[in-house]
Amino acid sequence: MTSQSPDMKISLETPVRAPSAVPVDDAVLPFEVASLDLRGRLTRLGPALDDVLTKHDYPAPVGKLLGEAIVLTTLLGSSLKFDGRFILQTQTDGPVSFLIVDFQAPDRLRAYARYDAKRLKEGQDSGALLGKGHLAMTIDQGPDMSRYQGLVALDGGSLEDAAHEYFLRSEQIPTRVRLAVGEEWRGGGAGPKHRWRAGGVLLQFLPKAPERARQADLHPGDAPEGVAAHTVAEDDAWIEGQSLISTVEDIELIDPDLSGERLLYRLFHERGVRVFAPLPLRAQCSCSRDAVSAMLKSFAPDDRAAMVKDDKVVVTCEFCSSVYQFTPHEAGVE
Ligand SMILES: [Zn+2]
């Protein structure tokens, strides 16, 4: 490109700056590696995750698994462009039989798990904790809009595996996800000695030409015996993207002293990486005394009466462990 006069040079370059060294917790950082047609999001969770998990006092393996589900939810739900809701749920036959993470755009998170303490054993990975069943992702855009639900089978694999399966089958977008949850122990000084931390990254290949997004691991289908399976060559840019993200260590995802920008720079600096404004996250339940009262009033009179114990009705929110207490009269019991 030739400029018309020496003093009229127009730069088409995006401004370049050094990656910030300041770690930002409880936020999702969107990014782009334009030269490889990659887009992604990086989540770092500190106090918000600790808040959700310590309210329940879960055994460590259950807390870690719920933490992974929370990170996955932030990576998926933060792309919502509306004031909607993204709900991730698992229902399985393992020791952790139920997980739910409720993300309300733009930034509110709440979650809980149901588990059988007697079935927890040393060394169970997330696949063993979950067992078999399914993972459901629901996008709710409000009462006037239709709900979208995506389902994927859980068959002894991890939440990462389930996310890959979902994007391969339902969205057909080449996607890799990494999730990590850790416990931080601090000796001496004031403040809590134990804290939960988590991090995750989602990477997607979104080329302009759709044929470049073909994926190698699609099932070959019902080819007759003796016919070689049709192998699809993956695009070089996506091969490179997957190999870069596979180098991310769990410790890098949760390290409180490594900023998200530095981590992305470490991964993608040779190809050029661009970050966008971070999206903050917070742990906040949406329960209230009024909402619990309305729920009680929606029950059948006999069911309400059965809830009276010691002349009161006590309801505990499963998400945040808040306790709401009513007199029988307030609870609508005659
Ligand atoms: Zn609550």
C-alpha cells in the first residue's frame, strides 16, 4: 500500500501494548487470535468461587467438581448477549448425583451439588464422581422467549469431555475447553487459611470459510465392512490452536500471581493475541423471603401443613444456604 504523501500515513494496525501483569479474579476475559481464526474466553475465579463453595462445606472432591462446572458455565454463559439465564445441570448415577450452576447475565452466579458422602472414595476423578447420566444446558431468555436446551450424555468422562462432545454434535464448532480448580492454603497471618481458586479457557475455531471447520473426529457413520473410514484433514490453524491450548497446565490456570493477559500472551504471542474488556462475575443468589413465601403459597394445603415443625415452617435455600422462617399463619397453613 502506498501512501499519498509522507505526512498522511494511516496506520491500520491495532494498538499494541504489553500484557497487564495485574491478575484480575472473578472475571471472564474474551480474546482473539485473528491470524489463526481463533476466538476464546479465559475465566479466573477467586473470591466468588470461594463464596459459593464455602457456604456448603463440601468435601474437597465435590467442591472441586462443582468448581469445574462453575468455570464451564462462565465460559459458556458469558457469551449471552441478553439479560438471560444459562443453567448447567448434571443428573447422574455416581456419588455426585446432581449439580446445578445458574448464571444470570450479565454477572450473577450461584450453584450447588447433591452427593452421597458414603460413596465418596479416595482418588475418584470427575468422571468417577459423576458416573453415567446426562448434562443439560438451558438458555432461558425470559417468559416471552422459547427456552433452548442442549443435552449431552455423560458416560464416565469429565465435564471437559462432555463440553467437547456438545460442541462437536450440537454446535459443530471446533472447540477445546480446559478447566482447573485448586485449593490455596496460606500459613500465618490474618484472614482465611484455605481458599478455592479456579480457572478455565475455551478456544474455538471460527474461520470465514465453513469448510475449513471440518473436524477429524466425526463418527465415520455406517460404512459397509471393508470400506475405509473417510478421514477428514483438520485445518492447520486449528491443529496449531489445539496444540497450543493443550500445553496449558492446571497450575497456570489457577495461579493467583499470573495474570490472565500474561497467560494468553505466553500461549499465543507468536501469532498475536488481542484481548477485549473483561466481564466481571460475582456470587449472588436470587432467593428472597418474598419469593420463598410465594413458593409456599403455591403448594397444596396438605403439603404446606406437612412442613410445620415445632410450630414453624423453615425453608433453606439450596443454592446459598439462607434460612427463611415463617409462622404457620405466614406460610398459609390454616
Ligand atoms: Zn439463596
